[in-house]
Amino acid sequence: MDAQKYRKYYLSQNWGNNSFSIIKYKTANQLRNMSQEEEIYIRFSNHPLVKTGKAYWINDKELCIGYNSRDNPEIYRPIFSYKRQNLLNKVNSDMIKSKTFWNKIKLKYLLELSKIKKLPLDCSSYIVRFIY
């Protein structure tokens, strides 16, 4: 998943009911005696929140630092994190490659299906084969 999809599916730019509102952080205009291009370049490249990946630029004076739920303001969602997504991708690929992980999952489902007395064990094992 990338940042654009994350914002469209889950946050304030989603196609549905727009259940999250953006939290903005206004930056101070501390850079004086520079051309506008130099000021924008320095501001965009050097803000500490952007450097740490905790915010992104909305325009040249505002940062987005996260999102709040409109229904329950206590629910907070951070901005999309590429670092976090890369870790999740690695974990997911490791799970897919791990046969012991999937064998444990299949065993759990087989045991649960075997509790259903009307379902033959052959059918249960056949159903479990469809798990990844």
C-alpha cells in the first residue's frame, strides 16, 4: 500500500463518508531575507517533523501530523509511514514463506472442524487444504 491509497481508503480523503479529519500544524515563518524559492526549499527539506517521518507538507506553511475520527476524537491515526509499511511487508512475506506457521494454522482449523460431528473428517481435511 502507498500513501495515496492509505489516505483515500482510510482517512479524510476517502471515497466514502470522510470519517477522519486532518490535524494541521502551522509552521512559523522564521526565514527572512531570502528569496521565496530558497525559503520554500529550506522549509520543505529541513523541518524536523518531516525529517523524522512524523509529518508531511500540505502547503508551504502547514504540515499534516495525523488524523482524528470525526465520530470519536479520541481515535487518532498517524500519517502513512513507509518504514512501518516496509516492516509489515517483511513480516507478511516471512509468514507466507514459513511452513511451520501455516501448518499450525491448519492444525487449529482442523481441530475446530473436527468438533463438528455432522462433518466427516475427510471433508474437514479437504477444507483445511485451501488455507494458503
